[in-house]
Amino acid sequence: MTSEHDRTLSITVTGEDRPGVTSTMLGAVGGTGAEVLDIQQVALHGHLTLALLLSPGDHAEQLRDAAAVVAHRLGLSLSVLEGTGDNARPRHGRAAVVVLGAPLRADAVALVTSRIADHGANIDRIRRLSRYPVTTVEFDISGADVPTLRKELALVAASSGIDISVALGGLARRGRRLVVLDVDSTLIRQEVIEMLAAHCGREEEVAAITARAMAGELDFEQSLRARVATLEGLPASVLAEVRRDIVLTPGARTLVRTLKRLGFTVGLVSGGFIEIVGDLAAELGIDHARANRLEIRDGVLTGRVVGDVLDRAGKAAALREFAALEGLPLSRTVAIGDGANDLDMLHIAGLGVAFNAKPLVREQAHTSVNVPYLDSVLYLLGITREEIEEADRGDGPVTG
């Protein structure tokens, strides 16, 4: 038989949002000695929904009456349901599904929620992470097989023109991380080697080789050596000119600044050149940087690189090395890149993000971001736009 201690009362009120609704309702039911088992509230465009799950003891009728009085006085709709237990259920297979769109259409969201349901998972909570410059919504779900759901929702993303990230939920969502970024066409908008080639009139030739290499049509090391060879004879002073002309991707400073405030470690890995990448890392306060080094003799570029070329395997090795230095497992790493030579590090990272990437890379990465704002990656980590702006205003404490 069910005892009085097993009985529950679910009280839900909806209506116009205003200050004091929650305190008034809790004050009314609090005099009965009822125990709060769960409480949730959401306010959307001036409309409030407040839900209380209570253990009423032997005061169920008194609780009903008290809730009805408050609802009537405040002009709220009221629903009261009786049950047993706290209605909790084990939440296995927790995952965070983040959906980005500009705009985020209702039909696209419907496809996402339908696929989650077909997968056999349950949506436990939904919250908005950002409204601009993209709209981002996070679904907290349970009952998911993350690798399988990731593949299923990748098809939805491709067909509906939105970006979808699927990551482990629970504690995996929290704590310190290592975030490693590619540089050319990711952290910055340009390709440095093309900027250098422009100083010797061979920009178009180099750009064509770069495009084929990033699309996976050419071996990266061979293509890099061929492109660097075109720079033979350039004065080393050109490097400073190129550095001054570099334009960061929109949101790059915000991304790095916010990650550092959270106490995260940030690294750069580039098939470009440390002469440029090192300066960028120093300027932005980035912890680690790895790139190729140009050979310079008597103040002139020789058209060769020093040592081994940092290719796609080298980028993955650098990510492993940075993680080991920071004492972090690969599951706590995020890699961001756009080209085929980023694929190895995108594969081994806990979360590999293809940022405005080539089709081959989008198909193979864990998730894609196809809006031009690099700080959108923060939403994939569950960080809201409001939190970013509050930190920039200095409204609250930060970790790092």
C-alpha cells in the first residue's frame, strides 16, 4: 500500500511573468510543512511556467486550496496532479545537443526533436544559449548513444542547413579543457603563405596549390614545400608586413578571452609558420604554439623550411603533447580546424569542430560550425551569450 510519505502533489502555474510569483506560491504552500522534491521555472517572452513537486504529508487538500487561492489572486492558470514517489527516473546516456542557426527555423528544430525521439532518447531540459549573432538552443537529453545520435543528427544538419553538436552530458560537460585551434582560415581570415606569395607576384599559383591541399587532393608536405619554394629570395622583413596585415576571424578574441577566463588552456597548431603564429599566440595570451619554421639566411627566405614539416599527423601529435603537458585526457580536448590537414586532430579530440570547413572535413568531424563567428564554439561548450557579456562587463567572478 502507498503511505502518506509516498504521495506527491505536482502544482503547475502559468501566466504573466512578474516579480514575486515564486515567493508568493512557496509562501502559501510552505505553511503546511510540505517538502519540496523538485522545482522548475521558465520565463519566455513575458510568460511564466512554475512547477512544484511536493510531498504533502497529510495536507494535500490544504495545499490544493492554498495554490488555488494564489493562482486566482495572481491571475494564473493552475494544474494540480497527484502521484506517488518523486517521479525521478535514472538518467543514463546523458548528452548535450546544441543546435545553431541563423536563422533557426521551427521546421529544422522539429526535425532535431523528432530524430531524438526516434533514437529513443528523452529531452529533459531545453535552454537558449544565444540569440545573436546566431540563435543557439541546448537540449539536455538522456537515454542517448552519443556516437550513434551524432551520426543521425549530422544528416539532419546537412539537410536542414543548421549546425548540430552532440557531446557527452553530465560531468563530462564541466571542468577544465584544452582547446587547440588551427590558424590559417580558422583563427585568422587569411592564408599566410598566400600573403607572402603576393609579395613576389605568385599569389594565384600558391592559392591554387593551397586549395587542393586543404581539400585533401594533394599531400600536405609536398604541397607546402612547393609553395614555400616560391618564396625564395623574399627579404625576411616581409614577415613583419604580413603580420601587420593579418585580420583575426570575427569572435576570435572573444573565444580566447573567455576560454582563458574559465581557466582553460589554449593552443595553436599550424601548417603555417611560427614566425607569424608565435606573435599571434603572444598577443592573445595563448599557452602553446606549434608551426613550421622558415629557413632564413642573410635576411632572406631560402624557399625551404627548417626540420620536419608539421602536417596532419604532426598536428595530432602536438594536441597529444599539449594535453599531456596540461595533465588532461584527450576526452577533455577540443580541436578546431577547416582543412584536410586538421582531420587527425579533429578525430582524436574529445570534440572535433569543423569551422567553415571544406566538405571533406565537415563530413568527418564530430560537428560543424558554418557561421562566420569563431566564438560560436563557446555555445557548443554550454556557455551562454549572457555569461560571455557579463564577464566582459566585469559583472561577476571568473576562474582564470
